[in-house]
Amino acid sequence: MDTKAILAANARDTRLDLFLGIANWSIFVDHIPHNAVNLLTVRNYGFSGASDTFIFISGYAAAIVFAKMMLERGFIVGATRLFKRVWQLYVAYVLLFVIYIVTISDVAIRYGVPDIIYEFNVAGLAEHSIRTLAHGLLLQSKPLNLDILQLYTILMALFAPVLWIMLRKPGLTMLASVALYLAARQFEWNVPSFPDGYLYFNPFCWQLLFLSGAWLALGGTREIRSILELPVLRYFGIAYLVFALVMTLAGRFPELGGMFPTWLFDAFNPNDRTNLAPYRFLHFIVLAFFVTRFVSKDWRGLEWPVFKPVIKCGQQSVAVFCVGVFLSFAGHFALMISSDALLAQIFVSGTGIAIMTLVAYYISWSKQQDNPPRTVPIDAQRAQIRPKLNLAVGQGGEVS
């Protein structure tokens, strides 16, 4: 099967929207501290989390869309359309960055909660306002919770030449990606941030997850299918998921953690999220392997009404993510100044998810209004019908 056929088959996978929507909901509730609802998200039961899902599926989807353009219309057209997408992401990031830091600073002053500007890493706005905004435009500032969009924008900005090479030498491209990942971890490469430190998500490491998604979308699954069918791999996968669950729980409960040797506990706690630890990458791949086995592409459950809202959020993932970031701050602040009881946490989380879903449905509806279905004029319809009538009369002697 050629690349175009593979892309056409993968483009019709509703599971991408489903899991991307779940990732957006999970990121929102995870961003609200001391929220019992986020105990339901996957990060509490293994090494990987919703951010891994978001980046992987983003790479998978980007490869499907822009590889098709490059193959059908050439590299220049595909690259310019890709850079248009990068510009949209960048504008979304800048708008969210400005609104986010201004809102947090205003809330801190108006309600007398100065600690919140340090909690959300926007203290630099008061101390170095011009420099903070300038570095924000360069994607070097790191307000809390904007890091995933920041990483996504950087990876997409560098994706055009990588995709061009991957379409011709997919195996070599993945080897180079692995080599860059290992070198970045070995030599501690990362992008500096302002006012100090480095980006929370190291793009030199997280590119591996992004490009893995792209490689699988372009036919990588077929390259490794024989390996995936090995029974021993399934047993290993189950054992590894159980091990990841135990190690994650050990990091959360000191009594459980004390039952393991120090060298074993320290190897997985704290979880190296910044540099995408190998055990974290492996956990996501194993988890994705089992999830896609149980939830096939033609699973009828994908048409159930209960999944429609989350699928819609996955279809409008960037806008929903941006709204979720802002709502996570609003939810955190609402719990700070009111009650942080369990019912309040459930209400805040449920309200935020409902608003995100409404935004997704509105954007989808708005796009449909911008591109209404084309209707054939009445005269054209009559012109199309008349030959059919003449043909019927000529063949049968009467219109049936």
C-alpha cells in the first residue's frame, strides 16, 4: 500500500478526536490544584499522562494533513500551509499569554492574593514587564500551564523539513530523532527560558513522541506489525503497566514507597517529565498499543451519543485547550476564595468541561456557516432533470 492510500485510511480515524478530546479535558482538570476530579486522569496510574497523548496525536494528525498536501501539491504548498498553521498556533499562544498574565496580575492586586503571581510564574511582569513580554513573544517565558501549547508551536515550526525527509527516508528520520533524544538527555540540551532556567517541556526530547506519531501515521505501524503480534510482547506490556502503576502509587503514598529499595524508588520518582524519561515514553507506547487494540477504528461505540461532546472537543483541540487553560486558573481561584469541598471541586470541573464543550460546538457551527453546503440553482436542477426525462421517454415510451 502506498503512502497516499495509508494517509487516506488513517485520516478517517475518529479515535484521534476522541482521545484528543479526553486529553484536553484531562489537562484542564489536572491544571486545577487540589482537585479530586483529577484523580480520574491517567497520570495517576502510570508514568505518562494527557500531555503525552496531546503531543503524540498532534504529530500523528499533522503528518496526515500536511504529508497529503506535500504529496499531491508539492513541498512548497505543503510547507506554506503548515506555516500558516504555525502562525495560527503562535497567535493563539500570544493572545492567551497576554490575557493570562494580565488577568492573573489583576486578580492578585484586586483580591489581595500576591502569592498567586508566583504560583503561576508571572512575577516577572511586575519586575521586568517589557522583557517578560518580549521573551513571551519569543516563546521563552513560561507562565504556568502554557507550556504544552508552547511546545506544540515549536515542534510544528520545525516540522516542514522533517516531514519532507520522513516521506522519503522514514526509518532514517526516526533514527535521527532517537539520536537527538539520547544526545539531549546525555548532554542536557534544552531551550533557555526567561527569567531563568529552561523550558518545562524540553523540545529536543519531546520531539521523539511527536515524530513517533507522525511516523506511525505514514505507515510505521505496518513496518512493526509482525513485532506487535508477538504474544510475549503483550505479556511484557501488561507487566510493565502494572509496574508503572505500582511505582506511581509508591510516589504518592510514602507507606507504599518505603516498601521498595531506595535505588528502585528513586529511579522513577520524581517522574522526569521535562526530558521525557525513557520509562515515560515506553509507558505511553505500551498504553497506546493496548488502547488501540480494545478500541478499534470501526468500533461502534465511537458513534454513541455519550462520546459526541468529547469528540467535538478533540476536533477543535487548540481552541478548547486555550479555553481550558484560562478556565483552570478561574477554577483554581474560585476554589481559593470559596469552598474547596469535594462538591465544589466537582462543580468547578464539570462547569469548566461544559464551557469547553460549548465552545467546541460553537466553533464547529461557526465554521459550517463560513462554508455552507453548495446548493444547485433551480434552473440548473431543471436542466439536469430534463435530459433524464428525455432519455426515459426515448427508452420506454413513457416516463415511469
